Amino acid sequence: MMNGCDSEMESGNKAGDVWDVAAQLLKPILHGVFKMPPTRLLSHYKLDAKKDRLLTVSCSAEDMLLPRSNFIFSGAMTAVCGITPMITALSVNPNKVTSQIYLLPRFPKENGDRDWRVPVEAPSQLWLLHVGNAYQNLDQDGNLEMQIQACACSYQWFNFHKLFGYDWQTGKLDPSIMNIISEGQKGLPHLIQVSIRLDANGVCQKCKVEPLNQWDKSSDFPVINPAFSGRKNTYIYAAASSGSRPALPHFPFDMVAKLNVSNKLVRTWSVGSRRFVGEPIFIPNGAEEDDGYPLAVEFQYAVSVQRCYLVILDPKRIGEADHALVARLEVPKHLNFPLGFHGFWRAADK
């Protein structure tokens, strides 16, 4: 990243106008020839249900379209030029056997003299896809124990050019590419728990990665009751694969799993034949953690049908055959949700 020419423009220098002219000439080429949208931003965030504030930001990348303040030069020039998806601008180091986790303080002078620019090294090579929850416990000696519940996969499974089997240039979906296993079951997306222990001075004493509930099915999109965000939770919901399909055993997902992290039990609700599910969303409706309704998008991917539904479940009856289904609402065809659709529940204003 290089500084732009804001300071020069403030002093009366008109050099910035040259970049404006260059941008005006370049944008029609990028947008017209390479079909690059005017704005592309990669971001992932969660909101605190009670305080309406941003909790986490996982990734943010922006096109280099000659902004006035900063110029961002990516190592993947094909992504910058619009020839490949913007996400290919991200890169990983396959030779590094650990994964770096950055712990940024919300307030100054927290945890002693720790340099927060130095990451914690997790003892696994993981691509972190989505975070379900994270919370911490502080003991009487000032030691901090953090727990992160998330989904991770191998570097090889996360295909940048055909993410989730979607060909961004043709608009066609072929999820078979996401069922190729190069490193066994551990390479597939799976739920994990990361435990980090810092002493009173912020020095990392321990970092451990283990499967969540010893659940080994391909899973992603972990969510919890949003009212319990940032504190210890008992239940976590995720989209998962049963592994029963001969052609597409691991992706797309065909069931919703409810994991009890206290007693390690896992209960599931499955969709019908030739159907799959997207990311579940939990709708709170009561004081208890599982008082509410998981809501998920169910896709029917027969070529002649191409329909999707909003499925509402009873979380306390997941695992009881068909008794968990509360309602299935058909979505008008012109409003069909895309695969990988993200969302969250917002209650009506009182």
C-alpha cells in the first residue's frame, strides 16, 4: 500500500487530477470488458443483538480503482484487472504449518504490555471460514481464557476461482469441485474449537485446536442464539452433510445440526431427496438459549423445479424425525436466494 496524494492536493497541487482522469478512462474498460462491478468489497461481520454494534470483521479487500487517498496494489493482478474473482487477491502460505490469530484489544492498555501486532500461532494449518461464537473467562490471577467456535477447512478445499462450485463468469453452479478430497476428511469444512490462554501480561500460554464435539461431518455456517453472543453458550447450529449422497457426499449441505457443547450430543434434521440447505439463522423467542426457531433456506435443485423455501424448525425437537419442522414457506421464484446466502434476524422495533 502506498500513500496517495491527499497532502499534495491540500497544498494546492493539482497532481491528483491526473489520477482522476486515469480512473475515468480505466473504469469503463474494467466494467465493460471484464464485467467488473463498480464496487466490490469482501467483508464478514456479526452484530451484537443487544447493543447493535459490530463484533468482528474477518476480511476486507477493495479493488484498486485509483482512489484519491491510497493506492492498493495486490499480488494477484488478475483479480485487480477483473479477469478472476476479487477473492483470488487473497493468498496463503502453504509452507507455514501454523495459522495466525490476531487478538486486537477493544480498549487501550489491556493485558499488560502485549504487542497486539504479534499473532498467536495456532498449531494447525487452517482456513477459517465462519465464526459462530467467542467468549472469555478471566480468573482471579488475571489469566484470560478465550474460546472460539468456528468452521475451518484446508487451503486446498477453499477454491478461490470456483467458490462453492459457482463459476462467476458463466453463472453456472457445479458443486462437484467442492467434493474433491485431497487431505481426507480433515480437509473438508468442519467445526472446531480454538482455546487460547493468556497470562496477566498478555503472553500466550496455550493455543489448542480441536474438533467441536468430536463432530466429523462436513459442516459450515455455525450460528447461536444471538442473545448469547460473547458469552458461554450451550448450543450451536450449523449446516452439515449426511454423507449419504453418492455423487455429492460432502457439499452442498443436506441437514441442520444442533450441537450441545456441554454434553457433546449432536442432533440433526435432514431435508428430502435432491434438496440442500444454506446457512441457518436463529430467531430468539424466550429467555432460554434454545427458546426460538432456527430458520434456514432449503433449495430444491432439480433443473425443472429450481425452487427454494424458508424452513422454520423447533430447536427442541431436532432429531425427532419429522417433528422438528414447524413450517416450510415457498419463496417466489423471482426472489430465489443464492447458494451461500448470509443473513441475520432483526426483531421488529417495539
